[in-house]
Amino acid sequence: MDLYPAIDIRDGKCVRLVHGDYDRETVYSDDPVHMARSFEASGAPWIHVVDLDAARTGRPVNRDVVVAIAGAVGVPVQTGGGIRDAGAAAGLLGHGVARVVLGTAALESPGLVAELAGRYPGQVAVGLDHRQAGDRREVAVRGWTAGSGRDLAEVVSELSAAGTSAFVVTDIDRDGALLGPDVEGLAEVLAITDVDVIASGGVASAADLRALAGVERKGRRLAGAIVGTAIYEGRLTVEEGVAACGP
């Protein structure tokens, strides 16, 4: 399982939100490129970047910053947020980004996932950000500001055949809150798809990462775990995170 240190960008700064609430923001750095370099120097095998402004509006406000990060590090960069059409994806992949993550577009235009996955094999992932809604987990869209009315398991099953290289599964209720990951829910997702699953939301310690690394269904394990707040708050170093994820 790979560690993906997270860089969430808003107004050009490196920030974290709690539960995806744009009114509950903490700014950790005004230099996301420097942050990415520090993650690489600490041994991170990937870096996960989100353009929060674009996720909410669809406008690539921080695209230059994302591209600068991809050009500044030697490890692969995975990025999402506001990638709503083929042109936006191509622009990022053509400027050094290793993998793009489609969220809203994957729900509203599932054919786009198949089109891009065919054009860029291994470089297109789907981001499924969800909240508990009664007895189901509803996938959110538009920077977590709206519900899609779709259940997580239903969307995973539908999009598994589209050629996506990974599902990035985020529990919004845990994201940025250091409550621990939804190990059981992630295991359920792993059981219903042959696509790689990357966990996001809630990791607070190395023990949480070891728990995720131990999840196994049908002989398969989680492909990665995204960690943000725990690193920024000093609860976990990148080096400790990499070690906890296992060989």
C-alpha cells in the first residue's frame, strides 16, 4: 500500500478543511510547491493534490500551482478537483501530472471516464467522496457541496468496467477530523471491484495506516492511503507513514 501525502490548494495556499466545509479551513503553507518537495524528500512515493477552488466551481483557479508541483518533484503526482472535461484532463496530463482524478464528471458523464481511460491508460482515476445518508453512503459532487443521490456501492459497480485505474474513496464525515478511517466500509468497496482502491479520510496515526494495510478481500489489498491533517498536525511523519504502509 502506498502513502499519498495530500496537498489541498485553495487561493494558492496549502490548506485543510474539516468534513469538506469551506468555512472550516486551516492554512498550513503559502508555498504548496515547497510542501511537495518536502514530502518527496521524506520518501513519499506519490503526492496527492486537490484544487479545492476548481472542485467547487469547475474553474481551474490553481492549475498553474498544480502543474508547478508536478514539475518540481520526481515522484508521480495525482490530482483532482474540477476536472470536468477531456480538455482539462489533457492539459494536466500533458504537463507532468501522472494521474487525474475525476469526481463530479464521473457521476454526471460516465462516458467521459471510459473515453479518457482509453486515451490515457493507467492515468485516470475516479474520486468517490461520500457521506452517510440514512442507511446508505451517498456520493457527493461539486466539491462536496451537493449530493448526487447515488449510493457508493452502486457507483463503484457501474464504473468498474469503465477502465479507470483506481477509485479514490473519501469518507467526508471523517476527512480532516482525525477520527480514524472507515476500515469496514473500505473493505466492502474492495470486495465489489477489481479496480485499485485508495483510501482517504480519517487517518490520524501510523496505527490507522497499519489497519488499512491489513485490509484484504479476495486476495487483494488497498492500493494506497491519502493522509493530510495527521501529517500537518505533527501526529505522523511521512517517513512513519511510509513504514506503516508496509513494503
